[in-house]
Amino acid sequence: MFDKLIEKIKAEPKTMVFTEGTDARILEAASRLLAEGLMKVILIGEPGAVKKAAADGGFDIAKAEIIDPLGYAGMDEMVETMVQLRKGKMTAEECKAALSKGNYFGTMLVKMGKADCLLGGATYSTADTIRPALQLVKTKPGAHLVSSAFILTREGGDPNLQKIAMGDCAVNLEYKDDLDADGNVKLSGAQKLAEVAVELEKCARLFGIDSKVAVLSFSTNGSGKGTTVATSREAVKLAKEMNPEMLIDGEMQFDAAVAPEVGQRKFPGSQVAGYANTFVFPNIEAGNIGYKIAQRLGGYDAYGPILLGLNAPINDLSRGCNAEEVYKMAIITAAQ
């Protein structure tokens, strides 16, 4: 999987900004990316501190660009741009204070075209990575929300399940209707879940997965009622309208999604039931629990969360990540 992604990014090299330039894990991954010629690298931080941290770890970052927000020559232009983007929600002083931090500063470098993509979260929370992205880069045309994907891989077992996608496992707590001041539905929970399904399918294809999408539930094909069942069922219909080419079915239980003998009995005639490899969860609790069970008990390597729906490739690291994970997430982000 990574060989193909590397071929892609070598053909069209990108500039990656890392928001935590003094972190040893970031520096180790950056030195490897630079040595392999995979991308240009910008490290955010005070140059002396970044160079000392690299020297202490024995990492060669000579080819990296190091930018200190506090000494950045283009700060006035950046502040002015951010004030316009925030449309009166933040003053110039508030914008300048935000831009002194690596997460906002790095995101603005992407917004202003000085970098192509961003990877953060080694020390920042997920919210601290997503918030600047939503405020500055914003969602792409037609998207109403940001969601996330995990790509999971393992050797052996069912060939159809050696590489799978799961979402949303990290961003959206649940899928409720958005109402206007008069109580009318502006954006339904089913529309949101459908959008997650469509974006997840696109992401899966980026990683070479021939997607068959199952919208998961405790019910299969109308066998149960209540909670999220109706939302999941309606989301399948809406997703098919959004992308008639995609193979998607649901709602269905996990065994019906992956076991042909169960899926075809419970959901006869479905092209997905029993053969799914891309899984949409009804809420974040199910998604987060599900991918971690697959990782810890199923022996899968999990890559993510990969953020979907943004106007530029921006991704979040786990604060418990290691340098290998940073390296691979950088490749994934550049490939997006």
C-alpha cells in the first residue's frame, strides 16, 4: 500500500508543514522523509530549539525549512488574512495571538499556499488540529462536515479483509438533525451520515480498496427498530443518490457485512452483504470501539485518523504516536 502512495507523491512532491517542530518523533520522521526525497518539510518552532532537538536526537534536518511564528516576516499579512477569514469573530490582536501557536500558524501556511498539507497532533489534541482547519481552510465545496477514516491492514485471513476502511471513528459524536430558528430541518442526520459514507468510500479507493460499503447497525435490512436504525437506512438511500457508482448497503449487522453465509441469508440479493470491506458506523462510540477491537484482537495495523471533507490535506496524530507512525501518516497526508 505504501509503495503505491510513495510512487504517487514522488511524481508530484508536496510541501508538508509539521506544527510541532521540536518533537523528537516529528524530527525523526522528517529526517527520513527528507533523506528519501519524498517531500519538502517545514518545521514550526524557534530555529535554535528545533536544531538543538534534532542534534540531540541525531536527526539530519538540514534540508528542512524552520519557521518561528514569532519572527515571521509575513505575520502582518497573515493576521490580515485571518481577520478576513474569521469575518468579525476575532480581532486582529486575537488572530495574532492565535497565530503565535504552531497549529494556527501552520494551518495558515496551508491556507495561503505556502505549504500543501499539514500534520499535527503529536502534542496537540484532535480538537486543536481540527478547529484551525475548520476556521481557516474550511470544508471543501459541497461538504457540510469533517469526518475521519482509519485504514486497517493485516497479513493472512480473508483476502477481501486484508485491507479495510472504517469511519467515522474520531470526529462526529453522533448524527442529529440541524434545525433552523423555526424548527425546520436544515441538514438531517441521515444526510450527514451519507456524506461520511461517500467520503469514506473515496478515501478507501485512494488506498487501493475496491470498496463495498456497509452501513452498520444492530439491525439488518429492517430486522430492528429504534435508535439509529432509521437514520442508517435513510443514509444508504441518500449516499446512492450522491454517488450512484458506489456499492453501498445497509443497515446491517457486522456479521451480515462480512460473512457471506449470514449476509446473503439476512440481506438476500445485496452486492455488499457478506463481502463488505468499508464500514460506516452509526456513531463515534461504535466506531472508536470497533476499530480498536480490530486493531488489538484482530491483529490489524491501523492508520489514522485521516480527516475527510476539508479543503486541503490536514491530519491529526495520536499523542501516543511513534516516529514510524508519523512517517506513514505524512505519506498518507501528502498522497491525499
